[in-house]
Amino acid sequence: MECLIIVDNRAASVELCGISMMERSLRTLQACGFTRALILTDSEELMSEVSRASSSQLTKIVWNFAARRAGPVTLEQIAAVWPDDHRDLLVLRGDSVFDARLLRLLHTQDSPVAAVDSAVPANLLPLVSAAPMTNRGRFCGAALLSRDWVTGRKAPFEEALCAGLEDGSVVPFDVARQSWYASELHRDLRAYWFPAPCPAHNKLAENVILDAAQKGTLDIPALVHAPIETFIVGKLCKTTVTPNQLTIFCNVVAWGATILFATGNLGWGIAIALAVGVLDGLDGKLARVKLETSKAGKLEHFFDALFENSWWVALAFHLGVSGKLPHGFFYLGLLIGAELLNALARASIVRYYGKSITELGRFDRIFRLVSGRRNIYVWILTLGLIRGTPAEAFKLIAVWEAVTAAVHLARAAWALWALRRESAAR
């Protein structure tokens, strides 16, 4: 797939969360599956600047420059560089930020179609006030055009689109009228877009990007961790630290807790485990903010499961050897067995519903706040250590996981039965 990026001012060089608008556009297109991009610009200085700043993250997309005369870009200039093998072409402004979901959906529409927003949220109005107003809402800066529609037209790009929306030759794709459920984040998240902000609004723009990286359906400890993670990522995104480096660092620290638990240093072990609760959320959030997801990053959950279960084994070993919990491995077996059943229930809902079990209904969202998770268990251990009853805390963890598994299995069974009944009724 190929895309045309229009750059007609220096705003494409503005940096947000550590990367320029132009770089973010290319990374977003890469995340959408585009393999080629043509940057149409009148600035030789910008060409050199983008070429120097291009990062190693752009491994799946090839981009080139096409020079044009100075001034607003016109449809005639777009037609002059139109790829011979493309009937339709996604065209977007390089000085704007786009949610990848918006570009993906836009590219699947029947052309010609322009992205507009008829109901911009009040908190985003300062960011989009400079965007052109059309009779269908503010123009978002992206459109899917057809060769036939472009051919023969010489008006400036945005002026032509506004006129097309007026006469009906361009169909509006209204951001405000779409359903925006983010499956990766397990929450409803309205697609965001905005042109390069003025310096006074840079913080607001970065907050939009950071908020869009936050997952939903959190447990109580994660609600505490979330703002801490966002603050740290807001600083880290402007450094050279990568998500994979954070993953490695987190795992090294986490295995340190395993050693401390096994040797009976429960206080220090729990302190590190509490820190890991925050550290573990940094890599994924940084990857989403800077669009630096990778295959290695997808292995994070596997490594998380390894060190998490190593904690329970180490605790069972210490509590059993010390005599504080002679049947420690029995509770370890109950904990791990319940975790496996819980995983089975969750996987069945993902397979047949395409979403997390915590999103089936209001009860599930509320239950998610206290259901069995590593963060909850670390807090239980912390309270147990404060009270001087770590063995009782470990027993409670195993029972808590068993209750969680029972609830999720019951919910999964009910949901699958309801789905089968609905299918039969059709």
C-alpha cells in the first residue's frame, strides 16, 4: 500500500513525545500496514532534516521525496506524482497527528472520502481550532482520493475537498459518528487527530498521546500505578530509552525479587515487587506512545508469567522450609491450577467475543478491580508482612485465585451459552 504525505510548512518538524510530526506520520502509516510513502514538499531543508532524523524504527516502509513549487499544494501537483498502479490513494498532511485506527478505517472506504469531525470534544478544541471548517465539520487533514476525482482539478488540496463536501462529490467520514473501541487497550477510545500545536499547546497535545496509550479495565493497584507510569513515560519518551530496554530492566529487577523471596528476605522482595508493578507497565506504554511496537515486545507477557510464577514458587519454598507454612506447595498447586483455569475462561471469551472477559458487563468491570492478579497479590503480601502473617497472606492469595477462576469460569460458561442461544435463534 502507498500513501502521499503533504508537507507545506515547517510544522512537520515539531516534536511531540520525543519524535517529530513527520516521523510520527511515517510510523503511524507503518503500523497501518503501508509499505511506501511519498512526501510531497517544497522545502529542501525539510528533506535533509527528515532524512537525518529518520529512525531505525522505519523498517517496513520505504519513503521518498517529491519536490514541488512553493505555496499551498494543489490537486494538479498531487496528480503529477500519482502512482501509476493506484486507482485510489490515501493523502494526509505531514504536520498532523492521526490515530492509526482512523487511517486504517479511512483507507477501507469507497473513494473519494474526507475525514471530518462534526463534534470535537471541548478539551481538544484548542488543538484543532486551526483546522479548516467544512459544512460537515472540521477537516481532519486526511482523505482517500481517486485518480478520476483528482484529474482535471487545479484547486488547492483543502479548498477542493471543502468544495467536494459541499457539492457531494466527496463523502464525509465523520470521526464523531464512528464506534471507537480499542481492543488492544480494552476500552472505548475516541480516535484522536490534530494539526501541529502552537508551543503553548504542546503539553495538551502530548497529554492526548499519553492518554491514548493507557489501557482500560484496571485493578485497584493499577489505578494507582497508571498516573505514575504516565508521568515516567512522559519523561522517558524524550530520551533514547527503548521499550525493549525497559522490558529487560524490569525482568532483571523482577528476578531479583525471586532470589530475595527464596532466601527469606521478604521485606526487600516485596519492595521490589511493588516497584515492578510500575516498571512492568512502562515498556508497553512507551511503545504505544512512540509507535515502537516489535515482535520482541509481544513476548513480554511470556516473560511476565515466568517471573510472576517464580515469585510464588520461591515464596512456597521459603515458607515451607522455614516451617511457617508446611503445606506451602499445596497452596502453590492450588494457585497455579486456578490460574490455568482462569486463563482458559479468559481465552474462550477472547476467541468467541473478541474482547476481554472483564468487558462482558458492568459486573465484570467491577469484579476486575479486585479479581486475582499479580498486583492484587503483591498488595496482599505487603499487608501480610506488615501484620507479621506472610504465610496467611500466601494462603489467601491461593484461595483468592481459586475464587477468581470460579467466577470467570461461570461467567464464560454463561456468555458462551448465551452466544450459542443467540446463534440458534437466527
